[in-house]
Amino acid sequence: MGRGDIKEIVYDLTMTIQKTVKPHLGKIASRRALGKAVGGDTTFVIDELAEEVVESFLKAQGDIAYYSEDKGLVVFGEPQFVLVIDPIDGTRPAAAGLESCCVSVAAARYGEQPRMKDVFLGCIQEIKNDTIFLVEKGKGVRIERDGQEIKPILSSNTDLSTLFWCIGFRGRPAQALVAVLGELIDISSVDGGVFDVGSATFSMTRLIMGQMDAYIDIGKRMIDEVPWVEEEFKRVGRGTVLNNNPYDVAAAVLIVQELGCVVTDGCGGSIGDYPLLGSGPEFQFSVVGAVNPGLHEKILHLIDVGIERLRGIKKP
């Protein structure tokens, strides 16, 4: 199996999941909880449907491995490649019938410990609106809708007061999160705007659609630097720490970086060496993405200030 073959498989798998899931968007039955995924998040009926499609599709391919949100690592035959899959990134928006839900598939060479930097191929499809993003590392990004190519658009904004940005909020304790990001929320709340759309993938792809200037998920840094916060995450997550796992952002990171956006962890460091396969607290990382370096630097500064503010708060 060569790179051309895996590209076709990734594209076809993404389309197959989308076509299967789309008729179930917004159905009340899709919102029924079935249990917990490997990473600790709630599994809904619509998640299980998507995971069944992934397993049956890839089992038929043979000699391939995949890591998905609900199933963890699955290996068929003797694989050369591993796919990192979030069949529905934005399960809650999907269950509610909103636009901010996507299929996300990334590919890397199958090896002992692949890293985020090893992703060479990614495909993301908006489930409701049919827009598809296909990226090959070093070869650019193609965006299509209804068979027509769409040109990417990146904002040139460097002003925090006019910042349009998405926040990672699901499972994060509200009081602690706002203690860190409250200043940025206030600065941008009138001439800009902050949005929680329920999907890291959808949020990050907005950076190349001219809709958003930044995506900020700071949960993991909060836990790493202010120890009492972890118990607050577990309280909100019903015993589980919920932050972004590699499968949430593996394809999206490659897509936005390929088009010149700046993406780092919450401290400004590279996420390239973070493990690609895994989920749960030891594999999670924070993400700060921005459309240009100047904006990214200003955001990191306010995050630093916010973390210091959180250190001064007593444990509830």
C-alpha cells in the first residue's frame, strides 16, 4: 500500500462516514448516551454509528491500523500506515443538528511511537455543509464544496480588541477557565467575539475560511501549572479530565499550519513531539492557534497573565 492508496482510503473513509452520519443530525435519538469512550468523554448513539462505519470500512481494506476516539488502537494485518480518526468531532453539535461537526482523519507511518509531526496527510469534512479539506504535508491544502474549489482566506488581524476567536470549553471548569481567559474575553467582547462551537476541528478550520482569527484551548496548561485545578476538571468531567486528545486536532493542525497559521501548545512550544496515538490526561495537550505570529504572541502574553491570576486564587 503506497501513499496514493492511503490518500484514496482516507478520502473515501471520510466521505463514507459523513454520508452515514448526516441523516442522523439533530435527531433526538442521537443524543442518547451509551457510556464512555477510551478518552473518558461521553459516547452518544451517533458516535457509535460512526465508529461502526470506521471499523467495517477499514477491516475490508486489510493491512491498516487506526486509532479512534471510542475504539482506541485497532490493527488489521501488517499495516504500513495508521489513521488517527475522530469520526465525529463535535458530537454535541451533531446531535443538536448544528453545522459545527466534522469527520477528521489523519495519516502517519505506522511505527512504535508516531508523533504529531509524523502526520503527512489529513482530511476533514463538515458533516452538515459538505465542505471538505484535504491536505498533504508540503503540498498544500485543497478545499472543496459541491465539487467546486474554495480558496482559503486568512485574516490579517493583529488587534485583540477585534479578535474573533473560538474557545475550548467542554468539560473545562468555567470559573477557572474564565480566570485565565477573562481579560481576553472582555477585550474582544464588543468589537470582536468569542465562540464555543463544540468542535476543535471546526474551530481550527475557521482560521482558513476567513471566519476566525484564533482558536484557544488552554485546559492542559492550567492543570500542569496550577495543581488544584485538576480536581475541578474531574468534578466537571464526572471523574474524568477532558481536554483535547491527539485525534481531535491531528488533521486540523496540519491543515492550518500548511497555510501559514501558527499553532503551538499553551506555552508557545511545538506540539510536533507530542504522541499521536493515545487519549486521556497523559496524552492531552493545550492548543493555541492564530492566523499570524503577531496575534499569536499577544494571545500568549494574556494567557501568561491569566495563569498568574489563577495561581493567586484559592482552591474552592
